[in-house]
Amino acid sequence: MSSEPVSGRAFLGTALHTPVRGQLELLRDVLIVVGDSGRIEAIHPRGSPEGESAAKRHAAAGTLARFGDGQYLLPGLIDLHVHAPQWPQLGLALDQPLEVWLQTFTFPLEARYADIGYAEAVYESLVGALLANGTTTALYYATIHLPATQKLADICLKRSQRALVGRVAMDHPDQCPAYYRDASAAIAQAETRALIAYVRSMPGNEGGLVRPVITPRFIPACSDDLLGRLGALAGEKGCYVQTHCSESDWEHDFVLDRCGVTDTAALESFGLLSRHTILAHGNFIGDDDIARIVRAGAGIAHCPLSNVYFSDAVFPLRRMLGHGVHVGLGTDIAGGASPSILDNARQAVIASRTLESGVDPLQGRQQRRRESSRIDALTAFWLATAAGGVALDLPIGIFRQGYEFDAILIDANTANGNLHLDPADAPEETLQKIVYNAARANIRTVWVGGRLVHTLG
Ligand SMILES: [Zn+2]
């Protein structure tokens, strides 16, 4: 017997992932070896001598997890757009137009995060709920409050959720109420700089599990001075950027009126469009904007549930993918009324089918349809995992040597689940059933960087 010391952990079972759009890979009875770093060190196929000896070593050391029938390892789900402070209003005021929803409901709620105790209670609840829904990576907007934003970063690190966290910057007196806005562009810039320093130096965050994000709320809420300062900071710090972009008729037209150009062109001119920029929504971006986004390598957070309520249109997903835009999925809590990326994957399919068939039966068939718009469940799953990882430029979303072991275990045998998997199902059928039917109660276990972060109670 080998006396080689055992480090890390190993996972023996069947895995499903989509490394490339449209390509499902079934890894049957593989052994995935994860190092102490949390990254995948090796994936041994069934029956390989190396795999068998590694499995024996890990079994003897008590570091082998073994999965059985009806259980599938999937990459963890990636949420590219979450407003953490809006968790308490999930499902409320969805009948309001965006600008009313913000001024009447959302800004008063976000102002409450001056109270650090309130922030802590909400953020603990949210991070726990997202992990239970299989979200292993989340891109968060917090509020304008630096201490509460730091608290969100603390909680993500403590609970080992991979997270990108932004302190919202918004200083424009015309669009931001006096009770909830940055007192000046200089203060917003200074506090954003302070958040970057804080997150990058958190003890225990040496591996970069939690990262800071420069977060101008959206152009209407920010002065040109602020946008310029944040763009300069993004260049100086090599930081992620997130903002909203061409979300609705009102928002898109507002920016055209004020800036004389689209959101995307304005963001580019302020230095806010880069490989590490994620634009939420992007429903109304045109061909020139697509070219700008592709040139920069920026990504789009497609939020199909939120779009139903606030965006006035269906996101032209296939068109974006066809141009090579990086796209992933976002819940847009609380614009979208579900914390589940699986729910949004389903809605992404539905939205694409709606765009393809059209919505108004009084229009003729050819007038109401937009050809070649549909996606399938496989593409939706790819968006929720691998594509989200590409958009973030992080080694997550697939099972591959050198990638983080961020994973969920789907289990068809749990109580209160919605899955009936048949051993005779083809791999594509298994994945379709998971995408369309899996409930939160089917997510038995969740790992981030090889660490257990949630298990079904
Ligand atoms: Zn949003």
C-alpha cells in the first residue's frame, strides 16, 4: 500500500456539466480530487487505476464522499445580479413601473441599512437562502452605507460563499432622494476606495473568495463627475464594475436625453466598460453597443424574471450570444421575485420562446414572431453555470482540473422534492428534468471551494 499522505477531499459519483454551449458532458462514476486550496486537482474516469487507489486512500482517511443512484453533482449556480438589501421586498410592488418602484419602495428600504443590526440580520438570511438554492457565486449590490456593505462581505466570507460585493454609488440630486444619496461624488469615490481596501485585506480572504466591485447604481442616479471618478478608480485598482444598462424604455431614453448617447457608449467614455464589467439587463442595446461590449469583453447579467416586470421587452438572448457577448443569469432580487437561479433558467427558456413566437395573437403569425430566438434547457443550464464563470472571468462553472470545486448535489430521493429520475433516462433527459423540475428540496448539498456550505436539514 502507498504511504503517500492524503490531503484535500475526494468525491465519487456521477457529474453533469456543460463546458461549452450546447455540449452536455456526463461524467459517470468519476472521482474528483479536490486539493486543500479548494481547486480540482484531478478527475479520474471510472475504473482508472489512479482513481481507484486515490479513492482507497481517501476512504481510509475519511475524506471520501460517495454518491449513489438518483444523485448528480452539478457545478454551483452563478447569480450575476443580486440587490442584497432588497431581500425583504421580494415579491412586492411588482406592478409598479421601474422609476416608481425605486422612488416609492426601494430607496426607503435601502436607506434602512444605515442600521448595521438590520443589515446583518437581512444579509445573514439572504446568503443562507441563496446557498440553499445552490448559488455558490453571487454578484451583489449593497447600499450606499460602507459599514453595512462591509458586513455583507464579512458574512459571505464567514459562510464561504464566493461573492463580489459592491457599495452602491449614487449622488445625482435629481434622481436620488435627499435621505438616500451620496453627499458628494468625492465621498462616494472615497468610500468605494475604502471598500476595495477592506475586502482585499479581510483576514481569511487571501484567496480572493470575496472581491470588491465598483458599483455606480445606474447612469440616471450618478453625476458625470461621479462616473468619471469611478472609471478612474476601476482603472487604478483593476477592479470589477457592475451597473444597470439599457434596462427599460424609461431608463434607456433617460440616458439618451441626458448624455446624448446610449448607456453603453457613456459607460465606455467614463472608463467603466472592461473585461471585468457586468451590465445588468441590456435589453435595449443596439448593434453599436454590442460591438462595444464585445470589444471590451464585458458581460451581461440576463435577468429574465425581473425583465417581465420592469423591462418592457424580452432580452434578445440569442442575438447577443450570436455576437459573442458573454451572458450569464441574474435573479435581480428583488426586481425578480425568486432567489433561485434555476427558476431564472426556466424563465430564460420561456422568455426566449415567447420572443420567438410573439405575444399578440391579433398580429399575424409572421408579424408577431422573431425567428431563431429560442434556447433550450441545456443552454439555460450553461448560462447558469459555465457562462456565468466566463462572464466573471473566474475558474468556476465546470468540472475541470484547476477550476474551483463549487458544486451542488442534486438528489431525486429527498423528501418534498419534485424530481423523478429514471435510470433509463438519457443524460440530456436527466438534465432537462433537473432544469425544469428540481426544487430547492432536491439540492441536498452545496460546496464552495471544496468546503461544505449547505446541507439539506
Ligand atoms: Zn438591478
